[in-house]
Amino acid sequence: MRIGLIGCGEIARRGHLPALKALSDFRVEAVADQDIERARRVAREFGIARTYAHAQELVQDPGVEAIVATVPPVAYKEIVSLAAAGGKPLLLEKPLANSLADAQFIVDTVKRSGIKAGIVQNYRYYAALRDARNRLVSGRLGKPVSVHILLHQHSPLSWSLSPWRFEGTRGVLDDIGVHAFDTLIWLVGSEPRRVTAVGANGLPCCSFLNQVCTLVEFDGGAIGEVDLSWLTGPMVFRVSMLGTGGRLFSDVLYNQVSEHHGHPMPTGDVALLAKKFVFMLRGTMNGSLFTGALMFYRDLYRDFALYVKGANSDFPGVETGLRTVRVMDAVAQSLAGGAAVRL
């Protein structure tokens, strides 16, 4: 698949382009960036033939079969419209949009054109999350009752100076919140119906949200809780699930999953500690412990190729992104109004 990539920032350099370069079935033909000198530097770094200063030029390049966009979401309406007009499949970095209206426009444009358009949700590739979801889907935990997600991470300024996350007031919602709410909906497997949120700006010098706790009520009666924060040091990502037939705990970053039916036994904790030690040792030696979700882009692109061919219906399309944006929009409304918001 011959790729044209729009946006040459850190997520492109550290996630997308290394993965694409390592996959023999893909070739990056061109990159585009408003900063043409940055586009040229990235092209030299990854051996890419052509550079453009405008997205339209790249989309119209006859040597480009599919478009990847890694720019701030405010630019996605234009890029999606261009790709739709050119009949080219598209992969968008999260989030799909900064507003529900823009997200709906993107979904409607994609539907009218008939192109395949996916959204990056690379956290779904964490082995512990896939294990947890498989156990829930198999019925081993019974009917979902509650899912709690705790996702704390330091500010993204530690690896990217792109200002778009801080230009509005939603802050942490548009960064790690996208991953957390997508994970919640993916695990529960039903439609969210009501959202209640409380949040704070824990840094008086800032105008954006950096701490949010949200309650999400689903069709079928399940309840989800999402605890988000930028006010932390090392990243923490934990998921606990309660079903009518059992419960599950997952320390996602260390590939820890424990399932309980009745009272847990101390021997189970010892086994988990041993497994965590081995995982950390291997991850330290091969570097995977420090790359986080960036290591999943190769698998994501393999699945995207199948999705474009119509052979992978599980790949998250823009409709999935719309669902997540709808929840985040309700979170923002709940924070502003101090009350629950129905979807």
C-alpha cells in the first residue's frame, strides 16, 4: 500500500513512520507539512521521495493510494473532504475531532463517499486489555456490572511541544481521555446513555482541564468509571471489571490480569508478582517497557490494510471515533453545567 502522510510531528516520527518503514507491504511515497522544511527533514530521515506544503497536493498525488493524517484534529474536516473527493482510504490519529459537530461532519462525509476511514486507537493492542475483553465477551465474568478505568499520565509536553491540546479548555480529555473512553465502550460492549463528570484544574497557572472523574451509564445497566489525570509522574493504567459471575483486575502496562470467582488466594498474588518481574525484566532489556503504545503501530497498520480490503470489520472506523467524541462532549457539558447529561 502506497501511503501519503500529512503532518510530520512527533507522533509521525516516533510512531507511524518507523512502523511503516518496517512493513514490507507499505511504502511511504510522500509527506506533507505546513512547515515544508520539517517535511523535508522527515523525508530525508525516512527516505521518502516527495514532500508537499499542502495536504491537497499530497492527496492529489497519483502515486499515493491511502492517506494518513497526524495533524491536530481541527484540520481533519478539510483532509477528510479531500480524501473523500479523491476516493482514497484514510487513517486519522485520535481524536477524531474537537467538537461533536465536526465529528458528525466527518462521519457523514465518509459515508457519502464510500471510502474506508479508520481512527487510531492503539491502546486496544495492549495484551492485557485484549485478554480482559476476551474474558468478558466469553461470559466468564457473567453480565457486565461495572468497569473502572484509571489512566494517569504526565503532561504530553514531555515528548511533544505541539500546543493544540492546551489551546482549548478540554486538555486531558482530548489527550488520554480519548483512549480511556474508547477502552471503556469497547470493554462494556453497549451504548453509553448518560454521563456525569467532575473535574478540576490542579495547576492555577493553566486554563485547561487536567483532572477529570466521570461516571458513564450504559444500555443494559452497566456502569463505567473513568479517572483521568495529567498531575502525575510515571504513567498508571489500570482496569477493574465486575460481572455477575466474577471480577477481574488488570495492570495494563505490566500485562497483569487476574480473574476472581469468590475469595482470592495469596498464591495468586505471588504468581502475579513473579510474572510482573519477568515482564519488566524483558521489557527493560528489549526496550519495549519504555516505548508504551508506540510499539503497536505495526500491528495497527496490518489491521488497517485488512480493513481497507474489507477483511477486518473490528478495526475502529470513524463511527467509533464519533461515539467517543460524543461521550467527551457530554463530559464537557456535565462539567460546565454541574449535572448529568443524556446522550
